[in-house]
Amino acid sequence: MNSPKICKNFINGEWVDAVSEAVFEDRNPADTNQVVSVFPRSDGRDVALAVEAAAAAFPRWRLMPAPRRAEILYRAAQRLAERKEELAADMTREMGKVLEEARGDVQEAIDMAYFMAGEGRRQYGQTTPAELPNKFAMSLRSPLGVCGLITPWNFPMAIPSWKILPALICGNTVVIKPAEDAPLSCYHFVKILAEAGLPRGVVNLVAGFGEEAGEAILAHPGVKMISFTGSTDVGRHVSERCAPQFKRLHLEMGGKNVIMVMEDCNLELAVDGAVWGAFGTTGQRCTASSRIVVHKEVYIEFLEHLVERARALRVGDGLDPAVQMGPLINRDAADKVSQYVQSGIQEGARLLSGGHALTDGVFANGFFFEPTVFANVQPGMRIAQEEIFGPVVSVIPCDSFEAAIEIGNNVRYGLSASIYTQDVNRAFVAMREMETGIFYVNAPTIGAEIHLPFGGTKQTGNGHREAGVAALDTFSEWKSIYVDYSGRLQRAQIDS
Ligand code: NAD
């Protein structure tokens, strides 16, 4: 068993304890006897120091040419790639996802570092014709200032990287508070940025809890922008806290994503997609395929195969290469999933497999849960409407393509949707009609590529996007410039 890693906050280029000297533990959800790391439990005093450092670093960082800023990001990308295996293993230890998925999480950070470094030589504005002779018109991007970043535990390196890197390349400085359930991956990421040559104060990491460090970031008047990824309930609260100060706000929140399985699809492909979409990362992805709407002509056959595959999944410690599904993140998550299973049963859905926590033998010290399949789910049931964030999938029968679209859209969230069909016309209609930020054809609702915009509609997002060039819009603002080179005095100047 590895001994716990003792970690600190990173403020103004120094690794420091919390002012209060309080700490908290980051435990392995596959075996809670293992303390993976110990972090400072920060409060408003630590946040104030971090914001002060970020504000002091801003004037110089803003004026550093973006291609020079990019060189630091390139170096960080290389270091991340060199240390990928070790970083992935620590991620699995701290939050449970299987090693292969943890590698993917680190890879997203690597990809994002290369991509955003490339943007250091682009960040294009517009040059346009002006209305008058001898006048020049253009627009350019300006940084926002100190960005406050608040992130969840389920993509503990990818999501911090999706926020920090575009913020930096646009010339902002940063205070980040990672989730209390998985701060170590963000710590590694920030440490690598520092080793790559980031000037002091440009990125500051403050570990701690939402109600303490998180609230202090929201409240601090020196923080000009908040980028939050997490649950919709917390996101609503964040929104309310930012409004009085008119803080710029980027929200990425919950999902209730749907796969639509049509009668003309390749059924084997659809079943495979459903298994990984629903049970990958133990169902703890914002893009998890937690609803599957299936045409009645293939409903029974689809269910038979899905249940067979769900029962065969190997659950356990994600560090074991044979394991396909790791634990849930914590006790609250395990209780919440159990409650949703009870709710499904009470509302009349048919539990076809799973439904129980795994608590014996090798599972005794972790938060393991069986892959769970409900059939005959009605679209209005709680298990078909609310984000469960666990390995529970609701299979909903439907009569037609049109009904599938209607059921698919009938939720408050709008992150991701997919269709399995061999009919190109249906694929295009669904692509147009689904009220989501991401759409897949013949693939599950998961698996983003970092150069395309990522985010959702309705109660998943507030109109901004991260990843891709769209992230530059989130982390910068436009300035329009008019240059008159005619040498003529303006009317107002002549009159005065
Ligand atoms: P969460 O909302 O509980 O916490 C997210 C972050 O907010 C954490 O860092 C937490 O400490 C902080 N926080 C909590 N209360 C706060 C407060 N009062 N003030 C300031 N900060 C506060 O979410 P979670 O459990 O970490 O993550 C799971 C959720 O995140 C799911 O709903 C999932 O769908 C969502 N998510 C969304 C996306 C997306 O891109 N749309 C991606 C990943 C996860």
C-alpha cells in the first residue's frame, strides 16, 4: 500500500499549508482504508491570498506575447505525456475509474495543452472594411483578469486542463479549486505547469470544500470570471452568487443523456455502445447514457443482449487490468444510487439485473454497485428524468422514430444524445431535432474530442462552451478597434 502523499496549496509560486493549518484526506473509493493524499482544507483567507497573487501576476502575464505563453504549454504537454502512466494510476487510486479510462483522462489534458498552445499563434480577430475612407476597423481578444475555476471529481485532470489552459493562453491568471473527492490529479497538473516554467502567481491552486473555499472564490470581488463544472443544483447556486457582482459565468452541469435505438440499426453495435455509454466510469460521466429509448420491434432482443453484457461486466479495483467497472466515488453516491433503484421499483419499472451494492469480500471496503438495468421504464419516472450518476440504465420502449425524439428531448438537461440507425435521413433529422450540445450517430453519448466545442443546452449549460476554439470565447472578451488615419479633425473637435 502506498503511503499518503502530503500535498499543499500552490499560491504565488509557493507550496503552502492552509492558513488554518487544517487538512482533509483523499481516500481510495475502491478501498477506503487507503488514504491516497492529504490536502490543506482552505478557507476565505487562503482564497484571498491566491486571488491577490493572481491579480499581481496578471499585468505581466497579459502582456507576454501569446506565442511565448504557448511555449510553456508545449513543455507542460510533453511532461504530461512522459508521466502519463504514473498520473493515470494516481487518478485511479483517488477516484476509482479503471486505468484505461484514467489514461484517457490524462490524454485529454495532453491534447488540450497541445491544442491551446497552438492557439497561442492564432487567437484570430477580424479585420473588416470601415464605413469611411482612410479608416481601419478590427476586433481583437482581451483577457478577462483573474478567473476562478471550480471543478468536479469525475474528470479530475481533464476538466481542470479544459479550463486552465484556454484561460492561460488568452492571458488570464487563475485560481482553481478542484473537487474535494479528487484533488490529487489537479495538483499533479498544476505542479507540471509550474515545472514547465509558469511565472509565479499565474496559476494558484486552493484545495478544499465547496462551502468554504468554493464560496470564497464566488464572493471575491477580485475574481472577474467563474468557470464551474458540477451538478445543476450547485450550478444554480453559483449563478445566484455571481449575479449581484455581474461576474462573467461559464456553467457546465448535469446530464440525462439518451441513446435512441431504431429498428433498422446494427443491434450488436447498439448493445455495445449502450454497455459502455451506461456503465463506463461506473455511470459517473456527465455524458453517461442513462436512458435508452428502443423501438418496440427490437426491444426484447436488445434487452436480452444488454442484460447478458451487464451481468458479465467485471467490477472491482480499477487498477486491476481485468476490471471493467470501478467503484462509485463515495458513500453518498452509493446511497443515492440505492435510493434511485428503490424509486424505480416503486414507480413500476422492471429491474432486470443488478440493483444492489456489492459489500462482501474484496468489495467490503469500497463503494461498489452492480451494473443495473431497468426495463419498461416510462418517460416520466424519476429514474428517467433525474441524473443518477451511477451504473443504472433505464430502457424505455417506443413506437416510432418520432416518439423516440420526443421522449429523448423530454428532460430538463441537454448535454448529449445519440441514435443507432442505418437510415441516413433519420440520422440527419435526429441531429437537427435533438436539443443537446453534442450528438452522436452510431456511437454512445460519451467520448469528446478536445478540438470541438463541449457543453450543453437547457439546464446543462448557460450558453458558453469549453474545448475547441469556442473555449477562447469563454475566456476572453472582444474589443473593437477603429483607427482613423485621414488626419481630419472630427466634427466634435472642430466645434469645440
Ligand atoms: P458538485 O456540484 O457537487 O461539485 C462540483 C464542484 O463545486 C466541487 O469542486 C465542489 O466542491 C464545488 N462546490 C460545491 N458547493 C459549492 C458552493 N456552495 N460554492 C462553490 N463551489 C461549490 O459536483 P460533483 O459531484 O463534483 O460532480 C458531478 C456533477 O458534475 C454531475 O452533475 C455531472 O453531470 C457534472 N459534470 C458536468 C460536466 C459537464 O461538462 N457538463 C462534466 C463533468 C461533470
